[in-house]
Amino acid sequence: MTGKGGGPFDDLRAALSEPPPGASAPAGLDRPFRLDVGRAQRTGIPEVVHAERKRSEEVVEALRGLAGASGRAMASRCPPETATLVRERLGVDHDIVWHERARAVIVAIPGSEPVPSGGRVGVIAAGTSDLPIAAEAALMAREMGATVEEVADVGVAGLHRLVVPLERLLADGVDVLVVAAGMDGALPSVVAGLVAVPVIGLPTSVGYGFGGGGVGALTTMLQSCAPGLSVVNVDNGIGAGATAALIANRVAAARAWRPGGSSAVDSVDEPGDNFARGGPPFGHRREQFGELQDAFGGDGETALEIGAQSTENLRLGGRP
């Protein structure tokens, strides 16, 4: 939908009906960019200013225009000097938040916050070196209204570290998972083989030598034999976060419309039944995760106790 409440293709129709050459130029052609202020309403994904190869002044003006139209705006891959200029030029009448790890800046009209969608996204970083790209994905999903939970440093070199955090994400009822990994990029396949929610593989450019720069991670994910895994390009945190939020927000909309509209989880045996009720496919995983924990010499009973308590809290309508 467009900002004027029209159909999703109204902007396209208007653009195709612009005056012929020689007539008055549409507004914005005197600048090196044309803002797509209706993108969020049309596609569910707001326009993000990719700041890395733009002049700082261009980033400032683009953020000013986007924030003025929709209340909030985001610039990704933002050099520190550009973030400094954004603060200087826009800080007087806007709220400015600099996310250093994600290399992103948020500009907002005071009081403007993302509208909560009810969607739930989990973001997993295999290693701490993957955190900048994972943080970018998490920030994008939050700007689209999703609730985001983040987990870090659970890569395949120490797979026992994954068990309890993954259990908790499922117990919290995440609708989709983003898994960021560099090097061999194996973690998304592992996760996709354990969960009944969509998994988005996010290869990062962490790595070296043959297959470095994210090539090895990308090809591993593309060659995964685990169904339910989709893959974005190397270091595409914005794309992964946007896709995850789209999925989660659609699930949340369906959850809100089902009879009763409750997110509480009943005790069921089949993961499909549990997922249909809007809850996490958790019950059938408890024995599996316990066995995995035991296989790596961890405290399987502790993991199961945490999971059981989380499920009980959800059954009562609360949080784990």
C-alpha cells in the first residue's frame, strides 16, 4: 500500500505516467537520489540508506527525507565520519542512535518507535567475528517491528554450546531463525536439521585462504542437505533481517487472527499440532536435545529442566 492509502502499484502507475521529456521534471531529479518513501507500506520493508559509498552529505539528506516522511530512517554500513555528520546536522530535532557493532545509524522524529508486529525472530552468530553482520540483521528486524533474541558464539567447533540457547529460542516461540556463520559456514545446516521453523543462512566474509571472504561459507550453505534452509548473499545482514521479519510478521498476523488469539502453548505430542497453535515445536525436541547434550558430555538433565520450565511458563501464558 502507498502512503496515501492506495493500492500497492499506485506509485508505479504514477511513475509510468510522468510527463514526457521536456515537461517539468518530477520532484527529486535535481538530487543524486530519489527516496522511495512508500516502500514500507508497499512491501513491508523500509528503505535503508546504504551509506558505504555515498557522500556523507547525501546520507544526511536521505535520512532527513525518509525520517520526515515515515518518522524513522536507517543507514547501514555507515562510516564513523558519516555518523558524526548525521549527529551534527540532524541531532537538534531528531533522535539519533549509533549502533557501532552493526555500523548503522537510526534517525527518528522524537517519540517515533517501530510498531510492534508480534513477530519473533532469533538471530544466531556462530562466532564473535560474525557479530557485526548478525547485529545488522537483528537491527533490521527490530526496525520492522519484530521482537529479536540474539545468541552468539555457538559455532560447530564447540557444538555443545548450541543446545541450551537453541532450546530457549524455541521455547520463546521464535517464528524464524537467522544463522550467521563464516569460515566453513556449517552452523545453519546443523540448526535447520534440529528445528521446525524457517532458517535463513547468513554467510559472513570471516575466513581466509582458499574459500575465504565468505565464499566457502556461502557454497556450504547453498549445498546444504537440510530442508528449510534459505540463504542470502555474503554479509547481507539487511536482506536476512528483512526476510526474517517479513516471515515473522506474517506469522504474527495469522496468530492474531486464529480463534482465541492466544499464544499460550498446550501440551501436544506432534510438532505440527504445536506449531499450528502458534507455539514453538518444543515438546518433541526435549529428548533429542538431551541426547545431543549428553553426546558432548554436557549436563543434559539441566538442559531438559530449563526446557521443561520454559514450556510450563508458556502453557500458563507467560514468558520462560
